[in-house]
Amino acid sequence: MLEDRDYMRQPVYHRPYLSLTVALLVANAIVFLVECALSSNPLRLLPDNPFFYNYFALSLDGLAHGFVWQLLTYQFMHSSLLHIFLNCWAIYVFGRVMEDALGPGKFLVLYFSSGVIGGLLQMLGALVWPGHFGTAVVGASAAALGLVAGFAALYPEQELTMLLFFVVPVNLRAKYLLWGTAGLSLFCILFPTSTLTRLMGGNIAHAAHLGGMLTGIVFVRQFIQGRGLWPPWGAAAARPGAPHEFVTTRASKGKFWQSAAGKPDEELSTDEFVKSEVDPILDKISAHGIQSLTAREREILEKARSKMVKR
């Protein structure tokens, strides 16, 4: 039965017993507590152990000595309680949605690749501009912003409510949140001595943030949706692989779907409808995931479900 297929059930991916989002939050918290416990003054919750920073924080010197693991370990280290709180909040809010949308494997690839590429971009900046990018880097910000960017690429028109300064609620669409965050990072990279950059703090890895966001966009658009990098967001154009055209008439029944054979779906038997209309969509889901479907393709699946129930 069509309704028994995994494609026809929501959510598409069922979280494992232990959510990977929760596992990442727990791992970040444990590492932070260990850092604090081994610091010179554990009660301050400000990690300052030189061993951790020399071997596990990301730095040009560490990479030059072959400490390539720093590209992963730096993502679990944080410099303060506020630092880890902000990153864990972003991971919690956007990670749950992205884990359900992508499944556990692709979710982890998105998360860690955003952190790694963000870290590499920061190190590239340290080579070109050592006075501004030369310090060691810690934090899950690049990975977290990769999740934010991936969410905005999947759901650009989704409205979000953000608390400005943790007090003032601001409603904005996901794509505007991404553009604003990316624009702010780029501004701080280009104008490191500006008043705005100084107000934000001098130890923020803006290049890593930007690298994480770019990775999130590329990953979702290229490897999840297969749409290329820069199609217009929110456009009504069908994604690659859309099997049929949507036809609107002024007939008494309003809208109907035209099959590949040129007949309205009402004239097709259930088996013909599934074969000509539904199977190409299921092939698309298998190749690109259910998030790649257009609204009209989802409507075809709902109509197919209804046909199977009435059968």
C-alpha cells in the first residue's frame, strides 16, 4: 500500500532513541566542564588551561605541527559560559529541525563540515592577515551557523521570533536572519577597527562564522536539493526532476492534475495514477529527499493516499 511507504509518513526521519542534537549539546557541556575544572580558577567558569589551548584549540601553529585533529576538537571548546550558552542555544533550536529533515548521517556531515571549513577559512585569514586572525580559535559557532544556514536554505520563508538583546522580540524570515548574520560577519572581517566590530568584541572568529554559513548553504542546495547554488529563493520554479506540469482551468472543479499521457487524473485508474504520477516523485524523494518536493508534488502524494484509502 502506498500509505505504508516511508515516503508517505511524517516525519520522514524518526529520531534515534538518543537525538544527535542532544548528544552534541551534552558533549559540548562535558568538555566545557572539564576545561573549567582544569583551569587556574574553576569557579570563574573561564577555561584557561594552556594544555587544552596548545593541543586542542585550532591554530596555525598547531596545524603546522601536524595537529590536524584541532579542526574537530576546537568545535567542542568554549571560552566562557556565555559563549557556550549562545552556541548550544543555536544548536538546540536549529539542530532538532535539521536532524529530522536530513536524517542523522547527513545532519552530522553538515554539522562537522561547517565547523571544519569554517575553521579552515579562519586559518586562511590568519595566513593573510595574522594581526587580525592570528589567535587560537575555539567554539561551535561555525558548526551552529552551518545549521542556521542549512535551515534558511531549506525553509527561507519560515518566520522566526528572535529575542534582540534577549528582551525585545523580533519577527523575521529565516533568509533575512541568514543574510543579516552573514553581512555582519563580512562587515567585521573587512572593517576590523570599526566601532561595530569593537562593540561585538575583538575575539570573535568572523571568518569561521562566514565559512560555516557558506558550507550550510552549499551543502543543502547542492547535495540535498540538487538545485545549484544560486537559484532565486522563494521562486515558484519547479526543482529539477519535477515530472509533470500543473494545469489550472476555470472549469467547475477548479484545479486538476494533467498526467503525462494528457489525461486528467480523475480519468486514470488507481494503478495508472500511481505508475504515471507517483512513482517519478518517489524516485525524486529517494535521490534528493522529501524536502526537495514542490507543493504540487506533495499534493499529488496526498491525492494518491486518498485514492489508496478509497480503493
